[in-house]
Amino acid sequence: MLEIKNLKSRIGDSEILRGLSLSVKAGEVHAIMGPNGSGKSTLAQVIAGHEDYEVVDGTVTYNGHDLLELAPEERAREGIFLGFQYPVEIPGVNNAYLLKAAVNAKRKHQGLGEVDAFEFLKLAREKMATLGMDPKFLNRGVNEGFSGGEKKRNEILQMAMLEPRLAILDETDSGLDIDALKAVAAGVNALRSPDRAIILVTHYQRLLDYVEPDYVHVLSQGRIVRSGDKSLALELEEKGYEWVREAANA
Amino acid sequence: MKQASLSIDSLREVVKTLPDNGLTPSREAALAHLDEHGLPTLRDEDWKYTDLSPLVDISNRWLTAGGQQRPPKLPSATIEAVKTSIDAIWLVISNGTIDEQSIGAIKHKGIEVTRFSDAPSPFVMSRPLADLNAALLQDGLRIRVTGPVEKPVAILIVDRAGESVAVAQSCVEIEVASGVAAEFIEYHASEGDADHYANTVLSIAVGDNADVNHVRIQNRSTRHVQTGRTSIALGRDARLRMASYDLGGRLIRNDIDIDLSEPGADIAFDGLYLAGDGQHIDNHTRVDHRVGPATSSQEYRGILNGNCRCVWNGKAIVHKGADGTDASQANHNLLLSDKAEIDTKPELEIYADEVKCSHGTTVGQLDETALFYLRTRGLDKRHATQVLTHAFAADIVLRAPVAGVKDAITAIVEARLAELIEADAAADLLS
């Protein structure tokens, strides 16, 4: 589904990704771990199409197409979803409006008509109930005055409504209490299916207790320095990131 | 800088052609005032950002051509469209001429509408451009609300500039009796290809303990020029909620003077201005807190795109002894183009001791992070821009104090924003 080869990317003068390669197939869950500043979030932003990150080398193909050619909105309509580490507060834009606009943008791209307003609200309320979100959040400004946990739940709600083929969750677990973490994990697990792929970007092993990854990769200085199964996450937790850094430099 | 000045001689000739009625003495007084003071220039502190040359030029061309008052051709499609969009009791001033039929149609108890010529008041409006208004005014409208009225009272000031240059004056006095609640709408529209200058004067006197909501919509052609002065006085424990929407006009200058001379007065006035290529919109407000306790608050927001300029100057003067004053001012601007310019200035002068005053202004671009966030949700750049600019305008739109007019305002604000962003998208394609 997603094929990244020798990706090099920089923001301004600083090179952040330095030859990263990763292959993700449909049905798989990948966890990307690494210390702060290793390039985890940059990878997520580059896949989503942030224009501040310049791709200087390498290729990213998505379902056989050159992903780097596409604008962020085109990537979204093709089924890529980025759950933000810091979801943006947009006062004055109604949460329900954004959800509907997002779903309709995708439907239009697929040659479908606009979603039925009644069905849409019903579905949104169902998804919110499973995430433990008060339906009142639909009528609030996007993330406006939401707590950290509410913002992350709201990201998962958007993901659930958009049903992406490739979901990248950037530190969705950070700053969550255990209830919120469980709700978020349940939302992610509900999305797991043979035709979807999920990339979890995380600093800690904690989320992986609830969402079991097929592969774990460790990022250091803009490259994947080690890959393995879920046991790698546990090993990492035990030995700390210094261990991989040393391994990378060796 | 040398500025063209108004041709007083031509003005005097044109004033002579106006019907001799009860307004003649105030016209003479206004003419004398204008002769002595002239029109404001860029050297005047309050006018330094707004060059009045376009309106001087239009006025001089019109005056030297004889200054003919264009006979109103009623009804026009614009008038009907506006009236249909808002359910209200309508009074119409078309090309400076009061529509007698619209006065005659008012049969509501609690409203009295008369003309200045019926019972003239002496010339008192000596403020800049109000003198020009008084000198050329054909007739003015006086509206008194003395009891409850089931609908808003709306004044439509509409101008049509057909084949040749034209100038129109309108003057409206509103008075709301003690303890009465009333709603007003002031709608400015214009059409036509010729140059046009409209000069309006409005006064609102809110009686003791009266409660007034007022919405002003300026949706003129972007070819036309308008200046307007609104003078507001609030009685004891009186309350006024006001919102102003400036969407059109080539050169727009609004002055609002608010006098708070009675304790317990409470006024909130907000504004939204949307400016595109070639537009200049200037809002000057002044609140005089003469006694306390009294409250005034204002928030103006602007969205600017293309080569345009806007000005906001909010002055609040808390006079000696006006303890218990609570005054706040805010002005926030969204600049969508690097060719757009805003001059924003809050001015607080405080001579009393026990006061609560605050002010804040911001000037910013669209939030790039929010734009990217929306795009990752599948909204294209234009849609995302539209959503964010709407959100910026939404607060002021929602604050329209007359409920029945919100839908109409939402529709025209949406339409104008779409035009502004469309222009931007076109520029993107060319660059």
C-alpha cells in the first residue's frame, strides 16, 4: 500500500529524514518509535503533504501512485488520514460542519452524492458514544476549548467517520489518561481490517498494550535503525533509546 | 499635499435651486459653516488616512453640471430584493428623495414618521460632512417610536447612478421614547455605472430605560462613495445594541459619535468590514463617557484581500467624574493579501479615577496550521480558506442584534467573502 524508499526531507536548512525506507501492506499495523527529534512527526507530516517539509530525495508511492505529486486534500480523498499530535483549534468552525465537509469531499471524489444529513448525524452520534464523547461536541467549534483527551478523541472520531485506507496517528496516545487511552485504542482497533493499514507514531510502549502492532520500527536521526515485531517495543522500554542509538552508531 | 477643494460657489448656486421650505434657514447656516471650515483634509488628524479627493471631485462635477436631483424611479429591482429579504416596516430614501408612499404606508401604532420640512429644527450638525449634508438636503425623515412595534423599522437608503455623475444626501432622526423597546435596520445600497457620492447623517436618541437594537448594512456598489455620520445619545439606564456591516463601496467613511451623559447607559456596537481590490473603508468611532456608571464596548473585525486599505480608529474619552465607566475596544483584522493595508488605532483618554478600560487590536494572516489541518481532512485550499474567513467573521454576524436580519446578513456576507476569495484564486492562477 505504502512504499517509502530512501526518503530525505528537510525543513528550512535542517535535514530531518536522512534516507528512510518503509513498506506497509494492507492489513498491517506498524508502530514507529524513537526518541524526540528522531523524525517521527516529520515522517507523518510528509506523508500527509505538509508543504513546509521539502522532499530532497527518495520516493513515496501509495497504491502504485506517486504520493508526493498530490496536494494534502487529494491525499485525504485517496484515503490517507493523519491524526495530529496537536489537533488544531478552529474557533467558529462547527465540529459537525467539518466532519460533514470532510466526508462529502471524499464522497465527491469517489463520484458519490452528498451524505444524507440525518444518517450522517446518526452515525456520528453512534461513533461518539463508542468513544465516550458527549454529542454536544458536534456543535462546538473544532477542538475549541477541548481538553487534551477530548482533542485526541475528536481525531479518532474524524478517522472513524472518514474510514481511511491508511491512517497515521501521530502521538495520539500522548497526554491521555487511561480511560481516554482505552477509548482511543478501541477506536483504532475498530478500524483494523484486511484492506486498511495503520501507522502508529509513538514515543512510549503504553499504547501498544492496547493496539497490538505487527511490526515495530525504531527511528533514530532520520533513519529506521531497527525493525522487529512487538517484542522490540518491550525491549526498547526496558533498555531505553540509548540502546538503539548506540546500535545505530556502531 | 494639495487637495482639491469643494467649489463653494457652485454649491451656493445649487442650494438656491432647492425648494424654499422649512429647511432653508438650516441650509443657509450649513453653507456658511462649510464656507468657513471647508471639508476635512489629510492634514486633519481624524482624516489623515482617508483622502476625500474622490468625493470632492464627484461633488464638483455634479455641482457645476447644475446639481440636479435625480427624480426617483420607484420601484426598482434592488429595492424589491432588499425588502423581500428582510421582514420589516420599510421607509425608503431613493437618490436623496424620501419616498412619500412608504411614509403613507405606515399605519402602525407606536410609530410617528414626519419630515423635517413639517417641523424644522435649527441646524446643529456642524461636524465634518454633516454640514454638506445639511446644505444640500432636500428633506429629512424623523422617526419617533413611542410604543411597542411588532416588526423592526427599516430605512433603505438606495441610490441609482444611471448616465451621469450624482450626489445624494439623506438625513434621518430616530427617537425612541422612554421605556420603549425598538429595533431598527439601516440598509445602504446602490447600483449603476456612473460615479456616485452618498452622504448620510443619522441620529439616534434612546430615551431613559429604553432598549434599542440597530443593524446597519452597507452593501453599496464597489464603484460608489459614501460618507456617513451617526450621532447617538443614550438616556438614563438606556441600552443600545448595534452592529454594522460594511461590504461594498469604493470609498467608505463612517463616523460614529456616542454621547453617554446619563448614568446606567449601556452600549455595545460591533462592526465587520470586508474589503477587496480598490476599496477603502474607514471606521472612526468616538465614545464620550461623561458620567458613570456606564458601559461601552465595541469590537470591529475586518477581512481584507487584494489591493485595499481599511482604517479603524476607536476613541473613548472618560471625562472627569465619570467614575464607574466600563469601556472596551477591540479591532481584529485578517489580511489575505500582502497588498492589503490596515491602519488600526485604539485611543483611550481617561480623566476619571474609578474606571475599567481595555483595548486590543490584532492584525494577522490566515492560520497556516489550521489551513493545513482542514486540507488533510479533504477540503481544498479555497474551501479551507473560505471556512476560516467565515469563522473569523462569524462572531460579528451572529451578534447581529436584530434576529430577523441574521439570515440576510449571513447570505450577503457569504456572497461577498466568496467574491473576495474567488478573486484571490484567480490571482493565484495568474501568478
